Amino acid sequence: MAKMVGFSRPIKIEWLNRTVELILEGKDESRIKDELNQYLAFEIKSPTNLRKTREILMAIWVNTPIEVLSLKQAAIEAYKSDEIGRLAAHWSMMLVAYPVFSDICSLIGKIANIQDTFTPGWLKDRLVEAWGERTTMIYSIDRILKTLKSVGALESVRIGVYKIKKHEITSANGLGVLLMAMFLLKEKAYYDVSELSSLPKLFPFVYSVTHEWLHYDEKFNMSNFGGRVVVTVK
């Protein structure tokens, strides 16, 4: 079965923040939906585009599968910590909500190890290899790139050329939620400690993962495997 794309509208950081604020206010799903409709209507006049935008926000933060609830709670705590914690919280939730977002981040993170910039054309070619040349997928690339610009992960250096903007993680909550998201993607059962400091999907974040930090963080386990120290999530 083909993977669903779903990310059909660009999302602004302010809209993500508003969604979390409604959760923090204790609003239920129905109330959040109504208030997002009112909030988004100031900027989005098309009923169809408003609905699509609202549904993306709801999929990221509100309609949370059971297996993601622990991540959601940790992300809310990270959101409270500082501005970069907010970005880490949104990032972690978008990674697990939308596979196309996760795959695009992985590609951008990998090319960042080789060169400083990339183009949408290069990204499209690489993504087609994994997703096939589907109209919805190609359409989503531009929407996700605009989202990455809005949240501060990318900047335009000239027309059609993007560069990564780096952000240093300053809170343990922010780092913890990003790593939790990586384990929830279930691409690997465990990671070497050294791997965790350079994960492509976390490309805009500058951070380091130490044995000491992992030892004291209750979300992760360390164990010996084949002579290596590896990390799993509890």
C-alpha cells in the first residue's frame, strides 16, 4: 500500500504554537477544532484551504495515536521550556505524524553533510525514488519547504536555493523529545550513542548526547551489545 502524503498546506510556526496553547488551556478536541477555525480564518479565506490547514494541525498535535501519547506529553513539557524547546516539540510531533515530512528531513540532513545548500529540484528527484512520481507528493514538497522556512529551519539564499539554519538545543526536555521521536519512527531498534548526535532528520538542531546525560534521563536505557554501548527507549 502506498504511503499517504497528507501534508498539503504550508504550516506557520504561529499556528503550531496556537494549537499547543489550546491544549494547555485544557480545550477538548471539538473546542480546539472550532477555535482553530476562527483563528485561521483571519489569514485563510478559502474554506477548503482552511479545512486542510486545520486538519494538518490537528493531526500533528490533537488526534494523537495511543503509541504517541508519551511523546506528546514530553513535547508539551519541551514546549514550555524555551523558544528552541518549542521548535523541538513541533519538530518531534511532525516527524511522527507525517512520513513525508520525516523523509524530506532525512534527505536534507544527509545532503547537509556534503554541501551547504540544496534546491527543490534535487529534493524532488530524491523523494521520487522513495515515493514514486505522485502529484500529491510533488505538491507537498513546496508546502513542507515553506513550513521549514516558517519554523526557522531553512532560509532562502537566492531564488530556488535553500540553506539550513542551525539552533542549539539548550534544554534537556528539548533534546529528549527529539530522540523519543526518532525511536518512535521505528527505523532502528537501537542506536549507538555516537549516532544520536548526528541524526539527519534532526538537521537544524545542534546538540550533543553524552553517556552521563543518557544515564540520568529516565526515558532511555543504555546496554552493551556486541561490545558497543547502545541506547533504546523505555
